[in-house]
Amino acid sequence: MNLKELRIKIDEADDRIVRLIAERIRQSQEIGKEKQKQGKPIEDPNREEKVLAHIRDIARKENLDEKEIESIYLQIIKSSKSAQGTVVAFQGEIGAYSEEAAFQYFGNSVNAKPCENFDNVFKLVEQDEVSYGVVPIENSLEGSISRVYDLLLNSSLKVCGELELRIVHCLIANHEASLDTIKRIYSHPQALGQCQAFLRHLNCELVPTYDTAGSVKFIKEQGIIDGAAVASARAAEIYGMKILAREIEDNPNNFTRFFILAKQDSPPTGKDKTSIVFSVKHKPGALYGAIKEFSDSKINLTKIESRPTRQKAWEYNFYLDFEGHHQDKMVKDTLDKLERHALFLKVLGSYPKAT
């Protein structure tokens, strides 16, 4: 066989390889759709390792270099994950803690889309412009995010997952700045509140903004030398800024809990939580009677939050989180009993418990 004929064989082999890769990517797209239906993340490290182990085994049998074949396949896997096409909306700029939560939940292959406010996050998911939304619901030091609770009440979206993210704040500034030159500190009110003790000693003006990473972006773009921002180390890296101090939060036990939003909640896993919102009659013992149904059913409550109904003064909706899935018989029976006490009841979603 001459050189021309050998090259034809190579071309034919390349043609088959590319077509098989294209078929693999098409199958990955179908897998992505199924994962979205089930509320599962794109990243699956266990499955990926099994695939690579299988590839290495084939390479050995074919007398090929295992590491070289694995490096080729890592690129194929990366393309396959990208083709699964999960786009996730979050509030804030690139580098925000909500973006970090999206990456931790869905994996680094996810396409994270920044939004100016929580309303836009909900809107993009509702209009099918993105598959999921990631929103903070409460912080272990500063409490609940009221606007998110209000949006959950009126939205058709479901909570399909949760994530608890350790929050480590840094004081970030332009490279020409130092602690002695800082007069103003910018950040989201929650972040400023989580660093009160450290910031108090600086005796600076605190300037609330809509986002932590957005504050870093702002002082960089404006060339502010006498100002700093409270945000993550990742935000400093992204915007090429200097970290003046690390771990400035008041308490190292600083976690933010995030909800994952989608059109549907997650199927039962056996280790689930459910979030609901309800209201009761404005009379003595009404709330006690409602809560007692969970006690009688031995269902563990993990959180209760009240928010004004905004319809009548001093009347409230109650947001409740508890262990179990709304499809579980015990939970279904308890919710049926709760409806006897409630003027209004809405299941916000069931989802796997954060680990």
C-alpha cells in the first residue's frame, strides 16, 4: 500500500472518529435534558472516573499510551459537558458568591449568567431563557433574604435544590491603596453586616451596594484609591485587585444557604427537605394548631420564617422548611391536615438536603 492509499485510510479513520464524537455529543445533549428534568447537576465525578478508567483499560489492550489517550478524552468529556447546555442565572457580577454557589452545585462546566437583581433571576427561569436560578435564602449571621421569600410566594418556580456555602470575606482595593488610605468601604449590606467588628476599627464610611463582586468592579473601573470593597478572594483575582485583609467576617461560622430554582422540583431521594408557605386565621392558637400537625407526625422542622402578607396590617405568611418529600405519604397526610388550619398553602418545592 503506497503513501497516498495510507493517507486515504487515515482520512477515513478521522472521518469516523469525528462522526463518533459528534454522536457522543448528541447523546450528551439528551443526557443533559434528562438531568434538567430530574434537577441533577451536570458534573458527575463518579461517572466521569468510570468512563476514564474504561478508556485507560482499552488503551492498555491496544498498546496505546494511557495518559495520552486520557488527555484526549478529557477534552472530549469537556465538550460533551458543555453541550449539555445548562445555563444558570444568579444575582450579581462575575465573581459574586452566588456565582460560586452555581459552580459548586452544577460544576465548572455550567454557563453562569449574571443578573442585576433577584427579580431578573426569577424572570429568566420563568421565561425559559435559562434552565436554573441560584438565589441566597439566608445567612447564618445576618438572617433571611426577604426579597427572595417575597418572590417565591408569587412565582410558579419550584425549589429543586439547596447549597450551603462557606463565606470568606476579604477587604479588596486597588494596588495603590493601603489600610491607612481607605476612607470608604463598598459592599452588599449583608456583607457589611457580617464584618462589623473588623470594619468598625477602620472608622470608614460604609457604602451599601447591590453586590459584593460588583463593588470590586466599581472601585476598579472608577480608579478609586481611597475606597475598598468587601468581597471574595476570587473577585479580587478576577478583577486584578489587591487583598488588604482576609477572613474579616465576624464569625468563621459564616454560611449562606442558597436555593436552586427551576420549573419543577426534584424527585424523592430518601434524604429530602420540603419548603412551604402558608397563612392561618388571625386568632389565638391558630399557628400552634398548624405546627402541631408536624409534631404529631414526627416530622422535623428545620426553619420557620414569617413575612407580612402585604394585604392587611399585622397579618403574616409563614415559610416552613421540614425534612421529607411532599410525595412521601406521611408528608402528604400532614399537608392535608395543615390545609384544615390554613387560609392559604403553597408547596415551594422538595429537594435533596444539602450535604
